[in-house]
Amino acid sequence: MSIPKVKQGYLSPQELWQEIEREAAQELENEPLLSTYIFSTVTYHKTFADVLMFHLASKLGGPTLADRNWMKIFADPFKDDAQIVESACIDLQVIAERDPACTGYMTSLLYFKGYQALQCYRVANWYWKNGRKFLALFIQSRMSEVFSVDIHPAAQIGTGIFVDHAHGIVIGETAVVEDNVSMLHGVTLGGTGNERGDRHPKVRHGVLIGAGAKVLGNIEINEGATIAASSVVLEDVPAHVTVAGIPARITGHPRTDNPARDMDHRLKEEGFDPCSICDVAPKT
């Protein structure tokens, strides 16, 4: 069973920008009191990348580093690596697919801090990979202050990522999050505290991680698995199962083959035999 790749069927950055322009024009009519904000943040700009850079710079700017300098920080990665803008474009669209609170692309772009923090991480990761680690860590520190989201710039994060609410997200240095993953607020992808080197979780395609879940250590969360809210996961999780509890144990199969896309935390209703998943039943 394979989770579909996320790049199929999504709008290009130019097509997405046209949709955002239409939404902005409608909101200018609906909310004239916000006309200055909408104009300066959205309609004044020419491309999706321009809007994203400007808005993130306005979020991170402060007395120690002005907005215009943040614009310079964002400009080089956006110009050098087209994948950053493409990933940002797809990340925005998966919010509309997965979040019933989403009322439009512009709303998510301007107001959803999980999305904003994720795009700041992508810029920090570019600087980290290009040897400018002090600047990368500066971006991480500032985004943690502003968004309450702490993602190490060396972490490896794919495309089509949905971070709902986002408050309290922690993703460690050697963590891997592949494409098409969804997680809710309070999730930690951390170490156990007694390991060095490669010490953080590897989250594969299509995984759904519930609010407050803690995934600790260099373990594999395999494709299409679901981690129930508030669980503490200390061992590998097989593909297409649900785990829950402290410590987490296999409790069944997700109701859907793609829980990250469908945002469905429920179990299938039929009976479940843990031995059908792995050679050894969950520990008791």
C-alpha cells in the first residue's frame, strides 16, 4: 500500500498566487477597515514568493533586526532553491484539504502560524546546509519566540506538511519527516536524553500524529501510521497501524489508508489481531 506523492494535482506558485489575488480582492470589499493591511501585505506584491517573504519578515522583524534585513535573509534561499517556494505552495494547499477551519489560501498564509513557522524552517535549513549555521540558529531562535514552534534547522522535512495549531511543536536536529505528514499542536519529535548522534525519530510518508504526542529516540514511524493524541512512543511503529498509550502500543488499524490526508484518528471497527501486523504481539 503506497501513499500518493504530494506534487500531483496541486496548483503551481503562479496559479496559487492568482487564487490569492482573487481572495484579496474579495476581502477588500468585505473588510474596508483592513484595506491598508491587505494592500501592503498581499495586493502590492507581484508573486506568491514576494508575499511570503514580506509577511514572514514582518512577523520576525523586531528591534534587534528590522523587517528589511529579514527580507534580505529570505531573498537568497528563495532565489537559489525553487523547491523552497514549491514546498511552501504545496504546504498551503494541503491546509485547505485537511483543515475544516481553513476559509481560503490567503487566510492560511496570513494567520496560520504552523504554516509560517514551517516556511521559516525551510529558510533556516537552506542556510544550515550552506554552512551558515549561526544564522540558521538565529532564525530558529526567533521563530521559536514568535510562533512557539521549535524546529532545528538541520532536521529533514518534506513537502505537503500540515502542522495544525502548531503551538508547542518541537522537532529535533536529526529528525526526518517525509512528505504528506500531518501533526497537531504539542507534538515532540525528540531524543531520549541519553543518546548522541542520530537520535531523533524518522517519520515516513502519510503519518498522522495526534495532539500532544511525544515520539522519542531514533525510531521509525512507518508509512500511513497513526499516533493517538498524548501518546508516548518509544519503539518502532509498523506501517498502517494505530498506536496509543504511555508507552504506546498497537491498538488497531487506521480507518483510512491515508490518515494524514483524511485527518481521521479513528480505528477500523472490525476486530484486530496484533499478530497480523508483526511477529511479536505488543508487550503487556
